[in-house]
Amino acid sequence: MIKHFDINKYNYNCLAEQFKKYVNKNNCPEIFVDLSSFNIIDAMKFILFSSAYHYSKYPFGKFKCHVASDDIKDYIKIFTTANLELV
């Protein structure tokens, strides 16, 4: 079952820390995050950190992100993120 991490529930300044807590607390080998409201820099920063953290706990899991633009998808393609799926 896919889990949904709702970014609107958390303070932006501690979003990464809240994501870590969420992953540690919940069984979430598949997780979805909607980042369509984030600008390109903030979205990339969150995606790369969160994808790496999620991969460390679930190497065969999926980290799915909804992003606002194809530009973000193009920039993220540069990085090796085996568990990441951008939608």
C-alpha cells in the first residue's frame, strides 16, 4: 500500500526532518509526495534528500513525487536515483 506524505501538515523549515520521522515511524516502502507547489530549487533539494533517505531504509522501494514542471524532471535525471519516480 502506498503511503502519502502530506507536506501541507508540516512547517517548511523542518520538512526534511519531518519526512525522516515519517519514514522511520511508518512502514512505507512506497511513498508519494506532492511537490507541485514547490519552486524548482526547493523541489530538487527535497527530492534528492528524501529519495536518498528513503532508499537507505527501503532499497527496493519507490519514492514517487508529483512536480510542477518538466524542468524539474530534466534536472533530476542527472542524478542516479534508483527508487525515484517523478509524475
